[in-house]
Amino acid sequence: MDQGPLTGRIVAAFDAMPAQLQTAARYVLDRPRDVALLSMREQARQAGVQPATMTRLAKRLGLDGYDAVREMYAETIRNAGPGFSRRAGAQVASQKQKGDRALAAEMVATLNAHVARLSEPGALDRLAAAAAKLGAARRIYCVGLRACHPVAWHLHYVLSLVGERTVLLDSVAGTGRDPLRDAGASDVLFAVSIAPYTRSTIETARYAHAQGVPVVALTDSEVSPLAALAAGTIFVATECPSFFHTMAPAFVTVEILGALVAGRSGSKALEALRRTEEQLAALNVHWTQNGRTT
């Protein structure tokens, strides 16, 4: 289930909610299938709130109680048909550890399901729209910090190989945001952040937005602070049986974006790749068995 029946109502009311209700609301937004399949108490446990909070959320949304929320989401699944059967393990996050092999199997199943969601029609539309914005930009500024840094860096690196003008906004010496002084409406800021959101990334996106620089966001929720600023947003799931959230769907996303943007560049990308390969060969960058770069 890409979105639940209450998504629009929750997003509209989110900013005015108390903190505990926001926590419960985020759970409903991010895990709509679990809302239909798990008990209210189990959902509250996984969300980290009291069961009464789930009831208060339902009433805040104009419903009699949380059973009404669950029924709405269950009805959506029933009407959707068997296409959702590929999503295995609605209760993966609540299963107890059964040893290394079992945990590994749970993680593989979870990651497969997350990546598969990128092939849903809405996700594909977002990917294509983001690629179009990035491909049309004069310059692409990439920002992502902490766990999101390698994701932003990977897109920057891939696009640099095909001649796209990318600028990585890093935090070295505290000068990370300085290059944005030259950014304008013909450029794009590609920003990556997932909960808990890194303050500097959000502040960078706010600055760019205020300067008229379009923001393309890769984030985890419709109530992410990046989503409110973005001209285009791609959502990825991050829940995982591991103690740490997964970045795998985010990496898959930037690999797809890199390929789409390169493909849109056509002969320009091919020529840039030729120059890149010539440089790598001249500098003897890659090790080979015979000691020569191929």
C-alpha cells in the first residue's frame, strides 16, 4: 500500500498536532499496511506511544476510535486485490530474533519489499519527475549528512562521470553550504535526509528554497521537513529488523536517478564517459592482473 486513506487528512493536520500525536501519525503514514493488519496495542508499541494516543489520533482525525482507522485501511487492502501479496512480513519489525540466519533472512525479505515499492506507479512517477528536474538543471548541488552522506555523494560521483555539473555540499571546515551563494532558479538542490533529520541538511534546504533554488528531496515521509520545501520528492522506506535504519532503498534510488539523468543526456554523456575513461587510463587508476589499466 503506497498511501493510506487518511494520508491527506493527516498531512493537513500534522503541524498542529502535539508531539505524541505526531509520533503516532508518522507511524500511520509510513506503515499503512501494518495499520490494517496489526492490533492497536502492537502498533502503539512499535510507534513508541501509549495505546490511548492512537485513540486520540483517531478522534483528532474526526473518527470515533482507532478501530475505525484500522477498518478503513483494511478495506483499502481488500479492494486493492492480490497485488499487495508480494509484500511479505507485515510484522517483521516485531518478530523476535531467532539467530543470525533468521535475522539475515528477515532483513533480506524486508529490503526486497522496500526496493520493490520503488516499482509502484506513484514511485516511478516521482523518480521520472525528479530525473527530469535534475537533467534540466544548470548545476546540481547535492547535500546529505551523517548516514545520508554516502547517498548524496554517490549521486554526485555517478553524475560527475557523465559530465553533469554537480557540486557536493560537504561539511569540511564548516564551508559546506558556501557554494550555494552562486545558485539560482536554473539550478537544483538534491537533499537527502531521513528521521532523525540532520539539522544542517534541513537548514540548507530552507536556505535554497528561500533563494528560489528548486529542491528535489529524497526522504522517508510526507511529513518530513524536506517534503514541505521540495518541488519534487521521492519517498523511501527505512524500517528494518536491524537496530539501524536501512539506507539500501535510498542507494537504489540514486542509482536509478543517475542512470535516468545520464540517459537523458544522450551523446553528451557518452562523450563525457569517454573522456573519463581516458583520464582513468592515463592515471593508471584501476588495478589489473597484468599491471595495466584496461
